[in-house]
Amino acid sequence: PDLAIAQNFFSPQAETGRMDGGLSLVLSGKGDGNFRALSPAESGVVIFGDAAGLSMADHDADGSPGLHFAINSAAVRSFTVAPGKLLSVELPVLPGTRVSLKGKGAPDQLAELHVGSGYLSQSAPVLFFARPREPALLEVRWPDGVKKAYSVRPGTPRVVLKR
């Protein structure tokens, strides 16, 4: 998935009443800037209740991220995302670090490390990209403006960057 949403506004005001009838939604990028909504049966992600936070992290260190939904008065729900299909880029915690992956025959991918990803939730300092099928270039711009480039071989599962 390219985008996941799970939010319910449980009890914003006494006179309004509960608004917890929502259902999670996973969107898949079409490659042209548009998205397609996946049905719960297609995505496998179904979150009912008061979902208050969402983070993405590789909780079992297998190289595949998981989506972790925090739900008020309930256990965290976790879902593994695209096992074996993503490149994880581990970074020091330097918010504002921009990383791009560029390769032949594939669209450029860009991500920025940020903090404060949701209500009482925090994603790990790891960015995820589609694994390159051809040699690719990983370009990093650190928050102080320093730039560096790294070569990435096809099928590489993990890159660890140090500042």
C-alpha cells in the first residue's frame, strides 16, 4: 500500500455523540499521482473502533515494515506490508533528511524523515522504497544541506546510513 488511513473521532463533544463507525482504508498508487482504494478484503486491513494512531515500523527486524494501529481501550493491531518487496533505509534521527531513489525504468521515489507522525505515535527512523530491479542511486540530503549519493544493487533489502 502507498497510503493507509484509520481514524475515528470517538467522542469529540457530548452533544455530538460518538463517531466510531468508520473503517480503515488502504490506497494504492496508480503511478500517475492518483490512488485506488482497496477493499478491506483486498488489503487485508480492517480496523473498527476508535483508531487513534498509526505508525510504520519493522517490528520483527525481517526487513518488511508493519502498519501498527493504536486503538483506544484495545490492543495494538499490526499488519505486515509487502514482505520481500521493499528496500529499508535506516537513518540516524535527523528530522528533515530527504532521501530519493532513482533508477532506470522506474519512477523516482522520494521520502523525508519526520517526527511526530500521529497522536501519541512515532514511526521508526526508517524509510521504505520499492526494491530496485536495476542498479539505482540513493541520494541523501541531510538537514544541514550536505548531499551524498550511494549505489544500490538490484534486490538489496536494507541500507544503513550514518552521518
